[in-house]
Amino acid sequence: MPIGISPLVDFAFKLMLASRGHERVTIHFLNAILGDKVKIVSIEIENPYVGPNFEKDKWVVLDILATDERGRKFNIEMQTSIPPGLRQRLAFYDARLYVEQMRQGDQYHELRPAIVICVLDKPLLTGCDNLHTDFRLRDEFGRVFTDDLQIHILELTKLTATRENLQSATAAERWSFFLLNAENLTLIEIRELFPEPEFAEAAGVLEMIKDNPDQMSDYISRLKYKLDEGWRIESTRAEALKEGELVGQIVILQELLGLTEPGRKDLSTYDAIQLNDLCSQLRLQLRSRQSS
């Protein structure tokens, strides 16, 4: 029977990568994304999953915060939509993770790298086909100023690896395939596709959600939130597009009628209904003028 729990739901994603006793799953994931020659060998989860009633806390943070044995700070999150300001928010998280290390009496050279990893199931970076993009402080020639600030974007929609060539795929590609397909795979299929024990352990954590009523309730709550939030963002974008088109039509009609008010700046305060009404009035004026 398929697992039936999607790691793309932020609650399941956090439970899979931030549960005490399953740190090696987090370590395997981080090593897959970072690809460092010196691998992470230990990790401390700073905000592990601690119990039921996630849905009762409207301000619950489902990001994952962790520190490795070299003192590097990690913020890992799963995003199933592209909210406005996402790039700025990721930059803010990275900067905050970096500066919050500093305490009175500390020296700058004691600061450890801060690394943000954002997993997306919607495309963010246009004109780029890379599954994994690594942003750091560089100059125009590509020379790295410092590795202390890093933002890693994993865009799952850009995965090209398939079930047939998964064995030769990179570690990041294999994790991306797991995140996209684990819900519809059985534990037996996962063990066949992913010989590394960390994947079977990750799948086991997902399966446990079904056997725990509190966790299942949290999962369903976050799944509903994911669907509602995706619909809200898409509706807002569609409404903004519609309003933009109406403003453009109104400006053209005003030019044809020789009108100057309201100007484009004032039109930005109108809602869709007001814009539609004004556009209809201007069309009627233009028809009346053309027929006279």
C-alpha cells in the first residue's frame, strides 16, 4: 500500500527532518543539498517536532532550525506556493540567522556560516533550468567574498531524473524524486529505488503519521491550509492581473475622451468593482460621442 502521506505538506516535511531520533535523515538531506567535500556528521535540531495540537497555534513555525558540528546554522523550509516577497524573506532569514549568533563580547571571526535551504514545488527562478541553485556573496567575476551567507533553492518542478535513471542521479535529484513521489510509493518500492537506509527511515516517519491520530489531524489541517493558501495566492494574482488590465483600458478610454481624471495613480486605490464600473461608464461616453 502506498504511504499516502506527502512530504510536500510542511507538517510532514518538518516531522520527517526534525524528529528526535531521526537526525541521520536530516544529515543525509543536508549533505545531499550542500555537496560539501567535508560531510556533516552530526546535527542538533533546535526546534524539533514536540507534540500534538499544531493546528491550535496559528503562529506555529514549520521551518527547521539546526546546527552542525562545525557550528553552521541551518534554516530549512518547504514552500508549496510563491508568496510575494519570498526572495526578500529568505534573505532576511539568512541575515537574522547570522547576526543572532553575536553576543556581547564575541568577535566577528567567531561567527559561523548561516545557510538557508528552501524547497519549492513551484518555479521561482525564470530563465534557469537548474534543479538546485546556490546563492552566495560573489563579485561580477564569480569570486566568492565569503561563504558565511548562503541561500540554496531546490525547485522540484525542474527535476529531470526519472524512475528509470534514478540510480545514476545526483543526491539532490534523488531527494527531489523522493519528495515528489513518496506519497504514491510503498515502503518496498522505496527500499528498491533508494538503497540508502535514510530514505527508508524517512518513509517510516511519514508512515507513522497515519498511525497517530494527533499527527494525522495536524497533517490534514496543514494540507487544508496548503490548498487554501495556494488558492488565495493564485486568486490574488488573477485579481491583480484583471485590475491591471482594467486600469490600462481606462487610461486608453480617457485619452480618447480627452479626460485626465482620475489619473493612473488615483486608480490604484480603486477595487475591481469600481474599476469595472468606471470602465463601463467611459465606454458608454465614447459610444455616445461617436454616434452624435
